[in-house]
Amino acid sequence: MKMQLAEIAKAINSTCEGNEQTVITSVVFDSRKITAGGLFVPLKGERDGHDFIDSAINNGASATLWQKGHPNKPNNIAILEVEDPLTSMQQLAQYYLNKVNPTVVGITGSNGKTTTKDMTSAVLAKRFNVHKTDGNFNNEIGVPMTILEMKPNTEILVLEMGMDHAGQLHLLSELTHPDVAVITMIGEAHIEFFGSRAAIADAKMEITDFLREDGELIYNGDEPLLQARAKKINQAKVTFGLAKNDTVYMTGYRSYKRHATFTVNNSDNQFTIPMIGKHNVSNALSALCVGRYFGESDEEIAAALAGFTPTAKRMEWEKGDVGEDIMSDVYNSNPTAVRAVLTSFGQIEVPKDSRRIAVLGDMLELGQQSDNLHAKLADCLDPQVINEVYLFGSEMKNLANVLKGIYSDEHLHYYTKDQMQHMIADLKNDIKPHDIVVLKGSHGMHLEKVLERLR
């Protein structure tokens, strides 16, 4: 972006104290990352961002938003006084979005948002100037920041939209007015805050609250909760999934260690993705639907899917220090995601003298249902398929108790959260060169530390 302070002040209904001709080239809320031409936004989190104004000034900030009435207002930087810096940043993002006027693709879902965003961006970049969410910068702070970082020549803006409470996607939908809304699936993520999958589905559908009248909803047709709710909106609808009543569905699938191939009902093309698992095929199907919406050919879409680069820490393959292959998926975790990963992992062919080893950490934010949801993961663990199971964390004790009737003691290993080093030592003693290992857990369990020791 590139705007004078006078234009920014007008966009957010403020006045400029300082040189209103000052040109702003970036908007930053982390004082450590600001540079000359930057507008500092002091947000309130664990610390009050206003406390870091000196750091922002020292690092070259050209101006700052400042909450009206907040003490210690600086006098050595241009200031735009506002009622709330976050709300004003969102207003500025909406102004800039309308100014650049790209087509907006909003993507949400309990699982698969980031992968789908990466796939969709790769598909659309074959023909268009695309700007996408960086990492999973997908909340009420991340979405406006993503908007403000896009280049003026952006034709399509691909936004990942996350939520952990009702009303959040309503706000993001109002901010962005998407032309295309994608819902990957409904799972149990954040069920602690919602109480039921039905409530999660209601919250996910908020992405359509400001879907443009001539827009399109692309959603997982295999989810009855979405089917019922989608009937209530008037915009065009396209479904994807694994069932034959979907608009686009998978007709063939083959899984290899580092990639998968699939075919669909209404195309002669074979598609390849550099990931495994039918859940990732489902994500690719949604990207296929988006590509077709924008007029791309199946050949273009196939080429893009084969070459896209997934965001880090999502089903990445690493090489262990004794030669084992490690599938790392340690960014987040919930029952749906764990089941998908274990199913995919169990389908990978290994030599006769090799084993599949699963290392599972607690799934967080599951609330009162946590005990039961952890215990029910036993349904997707078979000693003949996944030979060794390492469980880590207080919640995984529930799964360990069930698996005692399925796995022998020598193949089932349980550790409390303060026993990570013990678990790492046992893994290093156990793993053989031709084994394959999967690491899956919520980010708060820090299984990336286990990965670092095994690499």
C-alpha cells in the first residue's frame, strides 16, 4: 500500500496531528518489525501496544494510531487519534480493499483452511495476480493486515478466515464481502467454546453473511450440517467431496509416500498433489471448484496442484537421524484431523521389516468432551497397521486406557507432559532406519521439539 496520512485520516474518520503529506507504505502492529514509512498500530493483548511507541519510533515509524484519552501521547511522531486502534485498522483495510477492488475468495473450515488457501492461490496464480494470507494470519487482526499488505495490482485476494467464537466470521465477512466463500468441513475444533458441531456449523456459515449476491458458495457436500444450512442462502452453490451426489467428487485415488493422485467425475485429467490423504484430496477438490469459477482449465489446475508448496508444519516429510522418514503435522490437532492423518499414514506402504510408529500429543480446546474424544481415537488405531503408539499429555491418558485392551504393553507407550525428554530418549532407542513415524498434536504440546531431536 502507499497512502498519504491525509487519505488515511479521512478513511478512518480521524484528523492528522503532524505532516498529513507523510506517505505511509506499511501498517505494522509489532514495533520490532516497523520501518520507515510504517504506520504503527498499538493493539491491546497481554501487553498494551501503546507501551511500545518508543520502540516503534526508534525503529523508524512515520506515524501511529493512538487511542483517544490514552496517556503519554508522544509529540515526536505524526498521530491519528481514534476510538479503537483495531477497529480503525479494520476500517482502513476495508477502504484499501475497496480501492484496489480485487475479487475476494474467503476460505474457512474446521480443518484444511491453510492447505486449501495454498492450493487455491497456486491454481489462480496461473492466470491472475494473487495475494494470499501469509501462514494462518486469519483472525480479526490477521485478515485486515493481509489486505493492507496486498499490492495495488492484485486481481484476486485469497483470504483464510478462522474463528474460535460466534460472530467472528460475521465480522470478517462484513469486512471483506467475499465473491466466493469456501467451507472445507465441519469438525470439532474449538468445540470447547461452541458445545456442539451444529453450533460450529452455524458459526462457519457466517462467512456467507456478506457474500455478494452474484457470488458463489463452494462447500463440502459430504457434511449434512452444511447441506441443511446452505439451502437457506440464495447465491449459487457448488459442492465437492467423496460422495456421488456432490457437484465434483473423487472417482479414483492412489497414495504414495509423498504424493497422491486422484481423478474426478467430470474431467479426463488425472490430478496430483504433493501430499497424501483423501482429506487433502477434498481440499484440492475445493481449489478445483474455485479455479473453474474463474474460468481456468483442468489442465492449468492440474499443473498448479502438482507444483504448489504447502505451508510449513502440515504433513511435511523429514528425515530422521537414523534414516527413518518422519511425517510432521504438529501445528494443530483435533479429532477429525487426527483420524485423517492416521488413516493416510496407515495407507503408506512400508517394507516387511519396517514399522509405522505414531506419536500423538493432546488435542486441546475440546472442553467437557475432551476425555471421550481422545478415547474414541482408538477406533482408528490397529496394531497390524500402526505398530507402535507413543502418547503424550494428560488428555492422551484417556486413549492409552482404551488401547491397553488393543496393544500389548511393549507396543504402547504413555508419557505425561513433563516426560517429553523421557519419550524422546525412548523413541531414539526404538526407531529403526526403515521405520516411518508420524507426529501429530496441538501446537501447545510442542511436538516440534520432538521432531528437532529426531532429525
